Amino acid sequence: MRALALPHRAGRRVLPLAVAAVVLLPLALLFPGAGSWPGALAVDLSGPLGRAGDWIVDHRDGHPLFLYFFGHVSNVVVVSVRAVYTVLLAAGWVGVTALAGLVALRLAGIRLAATCVAAFAACGLLGMWVPTMQTLALMAVAVVAAVLVGALLGLAAGLSPRTGRALRPVLDTMQVLPAFAYLLPMVLVFGIGVPAAVLATVVYAAPPMARLTALGLREADAGVLEASASLGATGRQRLLTARLPLARRQLLLGVNQAIMMALSMAVIASVIGAGGLGDRVYQALAAVDVGAALAAGVPIVLLAVVLDRTADAAGARLGSDPMPEARQCLLRRVFAGWYGRLLTVLAAVAAAAAGRMAGTSLWPASWTVPVAEPVNRAVAWMTDHLYSGVPVVGGTADWAAGFTGWVLDPMRAGLQAAPWWLLLLLVAALGLLVGTWRTALTAVLALAGVGVLGVWESSLDTLSQVLAAVAVTLVLGFAIAVAAARSPRAHRLLRPVLDVCQTMPQFVYLIPVVALFGVGRAPAAAAAVVYALPAVVRITADGLSGVSPAAVESARSLGATRSQLLRQVQLPLARPALLLAVNQAVVLVLAVVVIGGLVGGGALGYDVVLGLAQGDLATGLVAGAAIVCLGLLLDRVTQPVKEA
């Protein structure tokens, strides 16, 4: 029986590949050529999209849809952001810092409270208090809107499997579509300013909330739901009293992810008039001022760390047993309970009033610490001494030229020279190797989609950059993760570095990368590596550390060396984590493709940026859709699944 099953299983994998060959080979004979996609199989969308953009511009000031719907949405966003910003300025730096510290004290204790106070104080010391409040006001409104939209979508997906299946491709597109691609429609509809920036952030930050809400609702304890139904509870009552309380941890995790995604949009949204810290970073990028960019980028990182830690603390408190009063510090006991909430508000109001009476509502200018000049001097020294002329190893310019000439150029030339039908067959074979025929079909359709959109050459150029950057990321990430998994001290030292690298805005990476490597495709790949590396290190290190201690001790007792232990025990047992690390490396590298277009990456990233800069809806959206297709292709072939 087993011998019969093996040929049957092999046939199930070969048969779809044979069907694909039968379909593609006649097409290859009908449309001969080199590696380029046949023009007869492409669809020109520039005309319809161009007419749609012209219609929006012509009717934006008089059509009822804009006057009575989009206009009201824009006004609500503007009023909300101004109201939050006014409250933050009225509270002053003393009131805002005191409120952040007191909330953290109630949730997690004195250590987190000190971290929050130090973070807000650092924003003031860097001279970025007002931009920080602008960013905080915009992000507060965007996060609230993203949480509401995501929760409603997640509610629909979690309660209805059919709705969940219908929403999945929508959420995938919202997350994979580059932010620059949907900034252009936002600008066309709402104009440059806060409304477009807030709504673009909502589109980017809502999908994680929707996914986690749906997950929490689907995984609610069936026994509790049956007990609630047996007591005569209606569907609405079961939702409010059973499903939502059981899903509260996933809901809070969704809120946390929405906050982090919204903050990651702070700089990108500044391109269309968001202001705040993102605008300072963007201006510094235009002036190639590393010090000014770092001074504005660090507060974004601090906001992300503070909000992340606070949301984690709030999630940890839900459902956990309260800490005995004997183990609580005096301050935490004072601010505990319902009266502690009232006391927190009163103490924050008192601190704000005291600050205003002292005349220090804004951070005093004499308390700022200039960091731009020292950082610029350090960057100038690195550029002078590392760019070229380094003995033996050569300079960073030589590395960039070598990487471009020996890796990027051959990969691009090979992909673009290969016949289009052969690439489709290779993708189908890879899809069958890692998954089922559905995986292969999805991957083939995704790759064919870039040809149908008419951007075959640019897409293969982008694909070559992504593959090269992913390879470098995985080599470096696995090496660093192995060291971190073997040494607890190295793990502790790496954690703050990884936190900073993950929360630092993508634009900030570009300035030192350009200073060290110049402009071109190699610097774009270097920026992608820096952005994706922390996630790969974290996931791989956690996977290696989570290997069963019994298996490790058993291998050691048999005399396995450290190298044998790693190759024969830890890596095989950590295979799911390693595969997830590969998948995340692909997704994160692809996310920086558009940013790389600003520093000479070219291809699809440049097309998206060009479409936004020139108001060309067709160029921007077509390139963005092609990036979505590449993301879908790479996502499917890096997520092995078990065949049914």
C-alpha cells in the first residue's frame, strides 16, 4: 500500500505542472520573443486610470459626493486632530509627562513609569516637544479610527466565515500595497494636509486590528458559548458577555499592533502634509542632514517604545490575578482601584496647572541639547575614512560596486533574459514543492499579473533586488541569532538595539546608507537589509531558544559538539520558526522597495514615487499593484503547507 501511495502522491504534484506546461507552451509558440512579456497579453490601464484621476480633480469642488461625504469626513478629521493637539498643548510638558508616568505606574509599576517620564523628557531635550505633540495628536486620532474600523471588519469576519473569506484578500492588499501607492488617491480626494495623512494611516493600521479581532472571536471557548446559549442568551448577549470578553487579549494585541503600524507611517504621511516629527525627518532627508534626522527620529522611537510597553502592560493585567498589596510599592497601592483612576486624573491636572502657573507650558529652549552637529561630524568622519581607501578590505563604495556588479546585475540580467513561460513554470514547480496545487496556481497568477499590468521588466528588476537583499538578511540574521540564542548576555545586549532598529523610521536609514554607499541599487538593498534584519534575528533566536531542553541535553549526553548540536538538533526542531523568519524577511524587504526608489533603487519603487510626485494615478497605482503581486508570489512560496 505504501509503495502505491508514493507514485500517487508524486502524480498529484506532477500533474498540475504538466497541465501548466500544456497551457503555456502553445502560448509561447503563438507569442515568440526573448524574456519580455508578450505585448498582446498586457492590458494598458493608463487611459482608464488617467481619466479617473482627471474626473476627481474636475469634480472635487462641486460634486455632491465630495461636498456632502468626503468634505464632512475631512472636517471631522481636522477638528479631531486640532482638539487633541489643543489639549496636549494646554496640559503642557509637565502635565503630559505626569499623565504618562502615572498611567504607566498604575499599569506596571515604577520601572515603566520612570521609562515613560524619561522618554518624554528626552523628546524635550532634543528640542522636539512641539513636533512630538503634533505627531501624538495625529496618531491618536488615526489609531482610534483604525481600531474602530478594524474592530468592525474583524467582527464581521469573526462572526461570518463567508465574510472572513471575502475580506481576506482585501486585508492582504491593504497591508501589502505600498503606502506611497494609496497616498496619491488620498491626495486627489482630500488634497494635501492632515485628512489625507490620517486616512492613509488608518488604511495601513486597520488590517492587524481586523485580523486579530477575527482570530479572537473564532477561537472563543466553545464550552462557554454553549453554556451561554443554554441559559437563553441572545446572539447579541453572547457577543457582549462571552465572545468579546474571551477575545480581549487578542483585541488588546490588535490595538498594540495598530499603534505600531500608525507610528511607522509618521514619516511617510509627512510627504502629504502630516507635519510633526515625520516632516522634520523628511526635511532632513532632503537636506542630507543626518543629525537633524536622528534628532527627529529618536522621539518617534521613544513614542513607539512607550506606547508598546504600556499596551503590553495593559494586556498583561487583563485576566491576571491582582498582585498582593504586600508586594506592591507604596505609590502603586495609592493609585490602585477606582479611586486610583480619579487620583491619576486629578494629579495630572494639578501638574498641568502648576506648569502653566510657572509659565513653562512649552519645553524651555534653554533645556535642549543640540545633537545634530556632533552626529554630522561623526557621519562626516565615517564617510571620509570608510567610503574609499580602506586598506585590505576596501571602502564601502567598493563593496557597493562589487555587490551591484557581481550580484544585482547578473540576477537582473538572468531573470529578464529568461523566457516568460519558463519563469511561470519555475514558479509553478516551486509552489508545488512547498505546498499544494492551489499554492502553485496562486503564485503563477501573481507572477502573470505583473506581465498583464505591463511592468514585466521593472518587476523582474525589483524581484532581483528583493531576492539579493533577502539572501544577505538571512545569512546575517541567522548568524546573529545563533550567537544570541547561545549567550543570554548577548541576547540582553541585542534587545535594545533590535528595538531601536525596528521602530526607527525607514527614512532615517536612508541618510547614513547613502552617505556610506552612495546612490544606486546597492544602497537600496542595504536599507532593506537593515530594516528586515531585527525581525529575522528575533524570530530565529526565539525559535532556537525554544527547542526542548530534553532534546538538547540528550544530544549533549551522547557527546555532540556545539556544531553538531546546532545542525542536527536545534535547527531541525526550530524549522517552523526558521520558515517564518524567511517569510518575514521577504515581506519586510519588499516593504522597503518604494523607500529604496528614493535612493536610486529604480524599478517599481521609483515608479510609485514618480506617480505620487507628478500626480500620475496610472503610474503609481499600476506599480503598486505589481508590488502587491510580487508580495503575494513571495509570500506563498515561502509558507510551506501540508497537502490535504
